[in-house]
Amino acid sequence: MPLPQTALVVGASGGLGAAIADHLAAAGTAVHRWSRATGGPDITDEASVAQAAAALGPATFDWILVATGVLAVDGHHPERRFAELDPARMAEAYAVNAIGPALLVKHLADRLPRGRPCAFAALSARLGSIGDNRLGGWMAYRAAKAGLNQILRCAAVEVARKRPAAVVVGLHPGTVETPLTRRFARGRFTATPPAAAAQLVGVLAALGPGDTGGVFDYAGAPVPF
């Protein structure tokens, strides 16, 4: 798939979202940036998403990339055991990491062009893999990312009916050195934001319709559900 002529990056003020937007812009892509911090929509509020989508007018985007997410709700460390589970924080994690991207699919999927390669991608995580979970813990985050993976699979099926050249996938960036991960990485970073952005853009560009509905890591390897 060629690099996009146009792209919408959601979460474009975050460490990785900003790096992805900058990387694409440097490659010549016309990038439209959404960020709640700079007046963009609140992805957990459907009215906000719908209003922002309507304000785009007739614009279409070759790539739509969702780089939003929350790891530590209200600053709390993810749960190590079920005794630490808080239902309100779990609901918020699900609202940001799963329902928000689902609302973006609902209101933006028709912004993908027909008749040529295009992509809708969201940042997922290996921690959302059920098949790869051997350590337990982090229940709210794991469940929300697992939910996101299923949402993307459903979106891939629906989008392909009208856009058979489309790719809808989750992308696992690894442990990128950003404020989101710094508290938990213990120095085990896989990349800086610019390096991770370049990796993910390269992975997405290498995918085709046969890959739609999957989750892929920063090296292009499939991540099991």
C-alpha cells in the first residue's frame, strides 16, 4: 500500500500520535490532526465525535490512525491482582481504549475512499492478547485492548463490503518512551517516538487487504488474539 496522500491522526498531541503525524507530514502527506488537548473531539463523547466529523465537510482520508489510549486511569497503577480492581476505573479504561475507537469507526469509516488502498488503524497492545497472556494482572487495560481488537475485526468485515481494498488493523508499537509508559517500562523501551512512528508507518504500508482484521507489532509480526 502506498503512503497516504491524506491522513487523519486522532490523538495527535500525544507522544506517539504526534510523532506519527510528523513522520507522515515529512513524507509529504497532508495530515489533519485531532487532539482533545488542542480543541479536537473527546472520543468518549459521541456528540463530540459526530460534531468533529461533520466539521470535516466532504474530506476523505487515505489513512485514519487512532493513537489514543489510557494506561493508568486517574494516575493509578494497573491492577496486579483482582483485589485491586476498581469498576469505575475499569469502565473508564474501556471507554477510552475500546468504545472511543468504536465511535471513531462509526463516524469516520465512510471517510475512507472507495476504489483504492486505504487504512484505518488503531494502537493496540500485546497485553490485549488472550493467547499471549501468561502473567495475568492489568485486567482493565488487557480487557479494553482485547475489546478493541474485536471491534477492529468487526470493522474490517463491515468496511470490506464497500471498500475491498481497505485495511483495518490494530498496531502494537512496543514500549515507546513516552509519558504514558515511563512509569511502567523500567527502562525497557523498544523505541523513541520518532523511531516507533517510522516503524508503524512502515508496517502499515506493507499490509494489504489479506491482512485486514489483524493486529501487528512494530516489526510487522502478527499478534495473536
